[in-house]
Amino acid sequence: MADPVRTQAVLEALNEHGFRMAIDDFGTGHSSLARLWRMPVDLLKIDRSFVAEMPDDEAASTMASTIIHLASSLGIDHLAEGIERPDQLEHLVGQGACLGQGYLFGRPGPASEIAALAA
């Protein structure tokens, strides 16, 4: 992000070749609303730091909800990271979340074990 003009050109070139783009940990670090609407982005990943505090922390819930609505309004998919408890999942679904990942669904493991889950 030190050279946004070059970054934009690289992302557009990758997009033209069929690559899908995701912004990880959205809402933290180098996330920029000024750049978001110009970038060829397919997915915003809602940072786990917001999800971890949900649903009890109103500010964290508001941040996640805002990201969900922003992504939806821009036609971008969104994914909530770090879902560990049923109450977090229920809250996110109530806010319109469409994708999620976390220990509630499964723990990391060898590819052979993950492939067996899909069978």
C-alpha cells in the first residue's frame, strides 16, 4: 500500500486474468475506504478481533455489522473470521453475514482429514 497507483494496476491485471481478490483482516491495519471502492475486490474478511467480542460488545457488533452492510452495498462478498461460539454465529447471521470460518465449524488439520469431510 506504499504505492497505491502501482498496487491498483497490479490488482487490475490479476483481476483481468481471473484471479479473485480478498482483503484479509478488514477494519484493521491498512484497510482504506478511499481505496476500497476502486479496487477489484471480491471478498472482505471481517477481522476476528471484532467477532471475538460479539455479541456482548456493542462496538464490536456495530463494526462487524457495518462491514457486512458496506460489502453488500458494494456488491462484495464478506466472510467473518474466528467464529468460535454459536452465539457469535447467530448474531452474525442476524446481521446478514453470508460466510464464516472458525473453530465452531472445524479446526485446522491435515489435507487428508479435510478432504474426508467433503466426502
